[in-house]
Amino acid sequence: MTTAGPADAVLRVGDIGFDEPRTLLAHHGLALVAVADGEAIPGSYWGDTEAGIIGSTVYARADTPVHSLLHEACHLLVLPEDKRALVHTDATDSVEEEDATCYLQIVLAGHMPSVGSGRLMDDMDRWGYTYRLGSTRAWFEHDAPEARAFLQARGLPVG
């Protein structure tokens, strides 16, 4: 069981700004569009503050959780490019792709100095992600060989 804290304590895009995630996503062939405060986020599956995806574009507001932005971006990255172009709001229903997405968002957070993998895993726990071993960190470190293999097979980073 995790004791990471309340969901409202998660890191938000407004806390770090749009430049760092925009640069990271561009490095992987994705665009990041900032949505004005109070406006609906295009392509958001969950609505509210959650990031959205359409094609190779991720949409977020300043109040979007960083983990949500990375999660949705990673949904796009685990897809073959021909399928990515067809995505609107819902990227997949595959357990393999979902696990790979969760793993990759942790890895990519480690490439963001203002976030880091540790903070992202804590935020995932705060938000309510659940894993067999009781925490995101335990899953990432001890229970995700299939996710790593999935990413490696697609030439995506695993560390």
C-alpha cells in the first residue's frame, strides 16, 4: 500500500511550464499544444484536467497533471506510426500497450530534470494507479519485464 498523499498534490504542467515537456515530446516526434485555462482539452478521454491526444499531438492545460501528459504521449509512442495517425481520444485497449505506456512515462519523466522518475511514480500512486505489488515503484522495479520487452521490441527507451 502506498502513502504518497492526496491526488491534488500531484505535479501539474503549470508547475514546470510547457517548454520542457514540449521539447521532450518533439524529440519523439510528437507535438504538445497548450490549451487555455478553462477550455475543454481536445482528445481527452477522461475530461476535466486530463491530457488529450489526437494523431501525433498531445493537448494539455496548465492544470493538467504531468503524469497525465506523459501517459497520453506514451500511448502514442507505443503505437506504430500508421496507427498513431488514426488516434483520437482513445489510443488502445490492449493490456500490453497500457503496461508499456505506464513504464515508458516513468522512463521519460527521468529525462525531465524538473520531474524525475521518482516524483512521477509518487504522483501515479497519489492519483490512484494500482499495481499487484502495491506501488508504482515496486511494479516498475520488480514486476514489469513484459513492459520492458514490449518497449525494447519497438526500439523505445527502457532506462
